[in-house]
Amino acid sequence: MKVSELRQKTEKELKRQLINDKEKLQALRFDMVAGKVKNVRAIRTTRKEIATIMTVLGEKKYMNHA
């Protein structure tokens, strides 16, 4: 998901997306250990998406206090 799309979402939607992505990452890690993951790169992209969401949440938090 693009950063511009994430910035348009509310904090509540971003937090929900963050929880979903963290659950997805956990499932991918378990599947990788079990040998079920074909696309190992999905783990990397999910981690980057989580980091982007956390960055946007931090921006929103900073803007609210400024």
C-alpha cells in the first residue's frame, strides 16, 4: 500500500491494519519454519509495510501535538 493511501486513513484504521499485518507476519514465519512458504519475499514486504504504517502513525501523533 502506498504511503499517500495510508496518510488518508484514520488512526483507528491504521491500527487495525497494523494488527492484521502483524498477524500475517506471524503466520508467514510459522509457515516458513514448517516449509509451506513459497514466496519468502512476502515476509520482507510485510515487515516493510508494518514499518511504513508505524511511521505514518508516528507522523499523525506528532502532528496532533504540534
